[in-house]
Amino acid sequence: MERILVTGATGKQGSAAVYELLKNNFEVFALTRNPQSSEARNLKKAGAVLVKGDLENIEALSDLFKKVNGLYLVLPPVWVSSKETDEKEAELGIQTIKLAEEQGIKFVLYSSVLGSDKQALFRPKFKFTIEKYLLESNLQGAVLRPATFMENLFLPSFGLGEGKFINPLPGDRAIPWITTNDIGTFARIIFQNYKAFNGKTVDFGGELYTPKQVLKLLEEKLKQPIDFVQVPLEALYQQSETFAKLVEMIDKEGYDPIDYEFIAAWMPKLTGFEQWMDETGIEKIKELRSVDH
């Protein structure tokens, strides 16, 4: 497993995997729409081979797929989900896996999302569709289902730059959180041990925090109060019915418990929420505030 293609390579999750793989002597091809972006240039500086391209134009990537043994499939994020965006994502994932199969890629790791199987009840064509297609194909492959990214707190929708914490999730329901760097590390571990992970689906998350516990931690670290704004379910339905149904699912059932022992057997130390805030989170949130004011 020497040559890996990473799609979505300039995103937080993709780039974390690229750097981790490069540090561990893999040859990495980084797929990006814009090789001139600062993120892409940083990847190149670190030793990645930049490839200008787009999964939507999959035929153009045929020769590239012949060159690599492994594929880390990270699909572009969609900020406002709908039945149409879900179906398009499923199609994109399946056509990419089909090409991997045709070109003889040895192992495909697909980055999905925690609870994708439960979401299949109201998202009939989405990430779980891609997971099933991969695991039922002739390829060797595995599925990584990351929990909520700690880095999502930097998104404008959370409002931290304006001194607010705008929360769409159930206020008292604990969910697991994870850093994108830890996802990149675990992806590298999977590629190094791909035979052991073949056919596996790994729910991947760290500490459990309720939104109110996240708020408390933020207030302690920033040493000031934050205005907690709970977004009502009706408002979520107006923005995206799909996202509103996801929030309802989390509220009613929560996520299945993560097998922390299994994760620890491969990666003993995950980044804790407080550690992440101390090392990078709070500094970036302060930067958001200085930009907004």
C-alpha cells in the first residue's frame, strides 16, 4: 500500500490524512480543484503530488487511478442537505468506487459519517448507500464513520465569532466529538494495516459532550459568558428538512455506543476536547472574534 490517492485533499479531514501518510513514507496524490490554493501549495511543500481534478469528471481520472494502490475517499461537504444533494453524493461515491474497481485499486477507505445506517431510514440514498456498495464490491475496503468534528465550531453557523453559541442539536444530549487530525491519523493506521481492516466499518469518535457542556468549556477557556442560542426544530425544518430529521433522530435515539476499546487497541490516545481547545481551538475562536469586531 505505497501510493495513496486522497480526494477532498485540501479539506480539513483530507489534508490531515495527507500529512499523516506523508510522514509515514507513503507516496500521496492529492486531488484538488484548485492547485493554486494556499492549502494545496502547503500539501505540495510537504511532498504530496497535486492532481487537478474533480470527482464529477470521473473519466478524466482513469489514468491516475491506475497509478495508485489505495484510495481515501472523502467527498465534498454539503452545508444545506436535501434529497437532491444526498442522491448526487451517493452517485458520486458509487461512480468513484466503480472506477477504483475497474482500475484495480487494492484498497478503498471511505469516510462516511457516524450514524449513517440510522439516517438511511430518512435518507434512502446517501452515505450508507455508498458504504454498502463498497463493502459488497469486489474491492478490499473499509468504512470510517467519524463523529462531529471539533473544528465545526469555527463555522459561521455556530456564531462564536459574534460571541454566541448557536446550537441546532438537542441541548442535553451527549454526542461524541473528534478532531480532524485524529481522523487523519486513524486513516493512516488503516492503510498501514489494511488487511486487518478489510470489510470493517469503524465508528470513530472521542469524548461525549452535550452542547451545554461544550458551552461551559468555551466560557471557562474564553473567560467570558457566551450567549447560548438554541435553534428550534421548526426553524431547522425551514432550512433543511433532512438536517431537522437528523436532529430529531439524535434527540430520540442518540448514536450507537462507540467501541472505544477497539479504537484504543490501534490508537491509544485520542485528542480530548479540553486539550484541543488549549492547543488550537480557543486561539482560532479568538481570531474569529477579532475579525468580526
